[in-house]
Amino acid sequence: MKRSELNKILQENVDFIAGMNFKLPPFAFWTAEDWKNKDDRYCEIKDNMLGWDITDFGYGDFHKIGLLMFTIRNGSLVDARYPKPYAEKLLITEENQVTPYHYHYQKMEDIINRGGGNLLVKLYNRTEDDGLDQESPVTVYVDGFRNEVPAGTVIRLQPGESITLYPGVYHSFWGEEGCGKILVGEVSKVNDDRTDNHFLEKTGRFPEIEEDEAPLYLLYQDYAEMGTKA
């Protein structure tokens, strides 16, 4: 993805988030220059993948297959300095913008429609060879209501509604056409997106960036380039 495209996506969604009266932490708006003045007291942000994350999953068409995320808080599965057992993210999903089928090895998560349009979530169990189980019903919890639904059921989450997703359950989601962009919350166990996602089809989780202009704000994957002040 071109940096200019990423910057445009960031600016549009910063405006959307503000319009939804959701406040992001200060580090959301740090520039590369700001980062140069941060010492190792801020390492939790880098080490636990906090901040902006934009992906087109390697398909090259963000508005068709893509997702914008902002990780607000997270612990670590391997680093004792960060014992926090939970995580929280903000996701932005557009109408008909698909997040491809995937499941998590360890993470249990609540996906919450915080406002805007309707979020559609399609569910399958996994087979032993990691395919979609077209036969077995999926146990699903929607705002505390336990239900068994047929494989391939699409759950519609209106603003304020949420769904609990257990490890090993394939899910894909997108915004319902004609209903607008969605502010999505995710509350989960601590997780690491580098190791905990299994996609049904091969994807490029962290896109290659073509640097055609300076970054508006840094993405998580930019942090490796930023040193910390001694």
C-alpha cells in the first residue's frame, strides 16, 4: 500500500472517530518526530503493538477487503513486564468491506457495535484440516444469549449489540450495505496478531508500504524504525 493511501485512510477515520465522540489516547497522534523524543518508558506501546494498524490483507483493494484497527491496550503472552491479561481495540468497518475468514488459536473476544451502521458476522466451526465445517452448528453468544445456529449463519449486530467469539471459530465480517460505516469495539484476552491468527486463505496481514510521502501518524509496523531517546 502507498503511504499516501494510508495517510488518507487515517485522516478520514480520525475524523469519523471524532464524529462518533470517541476519544483516542495521545499516542494516536504522535508523529515520527514526536517519537524521537520518547524514551524507553514508552516501550509498552511498541512492544505490545499499541496504536494504528491498517491492512488490505494483501489483496490490494482496501475498501473491498481491508480493516483499520487501533489497539488501545494489550498485555504480552511472553514478556513478564506486561502481565495485563486483556486487550482492547477499536476497528472501523465500511459498508461491504470484508475482513476475510479467520480464527484465533488463543484469543476469546467480544466484538461490539459501538455505533454507525450494522455489522454482519458470518460464522463456521473449523474442520480438523482447518477448513470451514459446513455441517456442524455453531454455538454463539450474543449479549449473553446462548444459541446454536447453522453453519454459515450471518449474525447482524446493530449499534449497541455484541457477539462473543471463541478460539477456533471461523468468522468473517463486513458492514451492511446502505447503513454506513461502523465504529467497532473489541474486548479480548491478551493477544499477538503476529502469531494468533489463522486465515482460511493465505493473506498478507501486514502490508508492504511504498513510501511516496511522509507518514501522517505511525502504524504499528513503523515502530521498528523508531529509536528511543536514551
